[in-house]
Amino acid sequence: MKMIEKAYIAILAGVILMGCGNKENDDEFQARDVSVEEVREVELSKAEEARIEAAVRNELGSDAGMPFEGELTDEVLTKLDYLDLSGEGLTDLSPLSKFKGLKELDLNLNLFLEDLKPLSDLKQLRRLSVRAGKISDIKPLSALTNMEVLDLSTNQIEDLAPLKGLKKLEVLHINGSKLSRLDPLHGLTNLKYIDLKQHLGKIIITKAEIEKLQKALPQCEIRHNAN
């Protein structure tokens, strides 16, 4: 019985020594874990780039009825004025920053999309739809002064201040948001239609805010369910 106990103690001591003596191995494993995560991010990014490229080639070849097979040079991309990337599972829009000629962009139903920064260089954009995402920060849109139609429905937006300078804006869909103040829209006198309907049970905008907005924009049709 004592021999068994001694053997057990020896094995236990060996396990403890192995755990204490392999800090370098632990660091290596931790580094390896980090690199695996980095590889995963790169793979996801490449997969998203591939989906964007496929959509670009389909659009460029739409007149011919088959995907464009040429080289996607900056000159070619500048000629692209419309792109539909709805439901593509995108989280990184950085490949779009070089599409300087885009006038219409559909990013609906990219459910985990949070960052719009890459769009800030697309100065020609006139129509943008980013319905049903996780957008909370719309500051990147402040530079898009040619915008005429904007759909930001069903996101997590609370502040409309970045839209103050979009003087050409005519249509704004921002229903299903978390808005409480509407005064940033008061100076957008070209607005003809605004959809501000909120989710039932989560209505934050007050009727007083709607009335102030309507007074500032008397020619604008405002849809809402404030009470």
C-alpha cells in the first residue's frame, strides 16, 4: 500500500513540476492562440473581399449577361456607379473605399455591420441603404454631401448630428432607431419624406419632437408613431 502511495506522490510531483517548468511552452501556446485568431480574421476578411469582388464583377458584366473577367483596375472601379451588397454578411467595408464613382450602394441585411468609416471617401454617393445592421456611429456619413436618399432603418442610431450638413437629402428612413432628439434635421429643408416609426413598446421620440420637426419642415411628410 505504501509503495502505491509513494508512486502516486511521485507522479503527482512530476505533474506539478511539468506545470511549473514549462512557462516558455505556455507562452508559445498563448502566442499560437493569438496567431490562430489572427489567421481566422484574415480568412474572414478574404472571404468578404471575395464576395465583394464577385458582386462587382456581376455588376460590371450585367449588360453582357455574364461576370466581368478583366482586371479590376482603379480606372475600371471608378466607372462603377451602382453596387448591391445586401445580405452578404459583411463586417469590413474597407475594400469599398476605392470605389470613388459609386452613386448608389445597397448594404441592407448585413446584420453584424458596425463600421461605416470606409464610406467617407465615396463623395459621389447619392443613395445609400444600410437597413438592418448594428450601426450606431454615423459620423462617416457627414462627408457625403451629395446624399439624396438615405435608409438607416433598424440600426442602433441615437444621434443624428452627423447628418446636419447633408443639405441635398430628400428622403430619410430611420425607423426602428433609438432616437429621442430630431433637431439636427431641422435645417435640412430639402427633405420631402422622413420615416421615424419606432418599434412598438420602445417608442422614445415624443409627439412634441415630431411637432417641432414638422414646423421646421412644413413641406415634409413625416411618418411616425409617437404619442
